[in-house]
Amino acid sequence: MEKAEFGFVRDLVEVTDSALSKQVSALEEADWVAIQKGRAGRRPRTWLSLTSEGRAVYQRHLSALRAIAAG
């Protein structure tokens, strides 16, 4: 998946709009997440995507979790 709609991510991780917005802002500041605003019909929408640096950080995180789980 290249990008995800804000509402989808919010529902997936089961947090409030406010909590997700704060986290996304911090991730954007770190240049790990890109935010794209637009419209779907007449409704405003926000899409989130990982930057290349964000993907690399995520992959390192997954590797560390796998190492922990492997013992």
C-alpha cells in the first residue's frame, strides 16, 4: 500500500483523531511520514504515507522485534 487515508489508520490503531494527529505530526517532523491533503468528491481527506527514510526505520524496527521474538 502506498498511502492510507487518515480515518482508516485511526480506526486500525483504535485511537482518537487528536491522538493520531499528534503522532503523525511528530512523524512528519522526523521526515518519516508524508501528509497529503485533498478531496474525495466534496469531502476533505488526508492521506498518510511513509517516506523512504520512514520505510527504512520501520524495517529496522520490524527486524529488532523479530530478533526479540526469536530469543
